Amino acid sequence: MRQMLQLKLALMTLALFIVLPNCRAQASLAGDWQGTLDANGTPMRIAWHVIQGADGVLTSTLDNTDQSILGIKAKTTEVKGSDVTVTVDDTVEANGQELNVRGIFAGKLSTDQSEVDGTWTQTEPEQPVMAVHLKHQAAAPAGPAAAAVASAPTAGQASLVGDWKGVLMDQLHLVLHVTAGKDGALAATLDSLDQNANGILVNTVTLKDGKLSLTVDTVRGTYEGTVSPDGNTIDGTWSQGQDLALKFTRAGAA
């Protein structure tokens, strides 16, 4: 009886050693990744946004920055040891038309888990296998200036989560990435595609009665907007020395 108990304890300990490294690898994937995809010798900028849920499950979206195809949803996002696998089966908007995209990204994490090298195999529309390199973007230091405003989770907050695209002054293409923490608090980063400035920290994100407020300390900018009833657009004003109209549309929304 004692031997059986010792055997069970040994098996439980072994199971912990097997599972925990995988959990740490999953946690290390969370955040924003920037990199390139080699399209037949032409490097194209891409971004990968990874979120880890309270249950540990990973979800992610992909941006083809150079072609302004944003918020491509990953069907599955998995990591086993150093192996990373992302499958995509989504409908996106490209050049004003709907396009079905299917494919698999298979890559390996570097030893320090800061980079991923692999290949993208697109089966629809069919394309040659392409090399991909991604690098994890360092998180901004914690502190009062970097902390997002925390508030109780609401249905409105949940509906705001995702990727939003907008154009400032008819020339600067922006992408707003909104996530929600375990406590429901909203957080966000901002990409300025034409300036190749990605992962800009949004220091505060507040949503009240359909009104969205953002502050971006890095550029001394603020945004005040109103979320549409269908939750697909945010119409407002960007202030950075002067007030400029800025409308965000949910990526993938018609």
C-alpha cells in the first residue's frame, strides 16, 4: 500500500514537470510580435497579437501590415515545448473584396523565447511556402504612467476587444489593438503603419456609456470617441496639439 502511494506521488511529480514548462511557454507568447514574411524574395511586414485567457488558452490575430489586411483570426494557437503552430481559416477584406484565407504557420521558439522562426503554408488562396521571422516586442515598464485604467468588466468592454483600423488626415493608417485582462480592465496598443511605429502603449483606456477615452503619453495624444450602436465603428477626435477627426472601424467589419 505504501509503495503504491509512493508511486502515485512520483507520477504526480513527473506530470507537473511535464506540464509546467508548457504553461510557461504559453505565457511567454502573450503580447505583440513584429516580423517579416518572405513573399518570393519580397519581405512583407506582419504582426502577430497573442492573448492568453484566464484558462490558459491562447488566441491570436495576424496583420499583413504592408497590404493593410488586419485582424486575421487564428483558428488555433498552440505551443508544445519550442514548437509553435497557428492555423488560420478566416474571411478577410482585401481591396474591397472578401477573401477566404486558410493556412498553417509552423515555427520554433528561440532559446530565450524572444523570437520565432518558421514557415507559412497557405492553402487558400494557394501560395508557395514562405519563410517567417517574428520577434516579441518588449512590454513597457510597469508603473503609474504605464498602467491601464482598471474597471469592472461590462458587456460594452467585452465588445470593444479586438483590432480597429483608422486613417488620420487621410494619410496615416492606424491600428488600435484592444485587449481585456483577467479583471476585465481594458488595455491597448497603437500601430502607426506608415511610420513603422508599432506597439505604442496606450496608457489609459476607459469606456463609459458608449464613450471611449484613450491617452497615449509617448506622443502626448488623447482620443475621445463614441462607439456605434452595432459596435463596429468608433467616431471621434484625436488631439495632439490640434484636434483631428479620427474614425476607427473594426477590422474585418464590412
